[in-house]
Amino acid sequence: MKLVHVETLISIGKFSASRQWKSVRAKLHRAIKAVDWPPGSKKFTIYPQSGKKRGEGNGVKPIKNECIKQLLTQGWTTETQFADEKHSTLGGLDATLVTRNGMIAMEWETGNVSSSHQALNKMALCLLRGQLAAATLVVPSRRLYRFLTDRIGNYSELEPYLDLWRSIPCTNGVLEIVVIEHDNESMSVPRIPKGTDGRSTN
């Protein structure tokens, strides 16, 4: 998998410049780059079919599996739930790592663009409240997006709103978007399986 862009929305305070964050960030990026298709091929090759029609294109959830596996070996946990001070649930994030300087979170987008907005809002709110020290959202590029489930969250549709998240009055923390893309295209590889609903959560 190629990591083609990192958009840093927030990077402020001691933790953002710490050796610990730089180390965790580098390992996270390596785990993202390790994602391959077909599994074991060491490259990410996409079946180049549009996902606009039902039953066509590629699914999304299986893409993140190798990344999650690698993070688990590094001490991350999955599906961490967050709540506000009134104990109202904010929902979960795909993976989190507890460090001496606070919790770090990663969300790999498998839903539609409204899900991406929700994930970034959740991360920003948790940064404001001190529940997170750093958070990363992983989304496909425009080039990869066209071969995935239609309307999947992607960087191009988030770009007009980046200034909103940059303006969050956070005094200590990191918020980033990592943009991913395939290495190759080939009609000889299998399509990535989709979920049962064929839409926003596959």
C-alpha cells in the first residue's frame, strides 16, 4: 500500500514534538504500508472496476485487516469506546494505544463521507477533552476511491472542510489524515470482498 499524503491538521504541545510520538507515528505508517492485496503479495494490487454499480468494485473492510494485525502485535487494542462527561457514548475507534503521555487512536475509514466527518469530529472532541493525545484517520485517495464501494469516505471530499478541524482550540495534541493508494491495477487479481450490505460499512 502506498501512503501518498499526510495532512497534519493539529500538531501542538510537547507531545507532538516528542520522541515517543515520532516513534509511534513511524510504526503506524509502516503498518499501513504493509497492507497488501492479494494477501501475501507484498504489494497492493486493485481490481480496476468502478464501485458505482451494486455488486461491482471492491470492498473496504478487508483492506485494513493486515494493518490491525500489525498494530495488535505492537500493543494496540481494538474498538475502544469513548464517552463524554455525562457518560453519553461517542462511539468507538478502530485501534488505540495507551502511552505514558496519553492515548493514541487510529480509524481506518470503511464508511461513507459522513462517517469520515463523524470520525474526525470524535477525534477532535477527544483531543479537546484530553481523552486522546493523538489521532489519525486513514482514507483513500481519489485514484483509489473510484474502485471501492461507491460513496466511501475519501480525502477529496474532506478537503473543503480541513480549515474547520485546523481551527479546533487544542493546546496539546495531534490530528492527522493519512491518504492511501494502491500500488498497481490488474484484472488478474480477485476483487476485494464486500460486506453483506454492499454500501457504507463494507
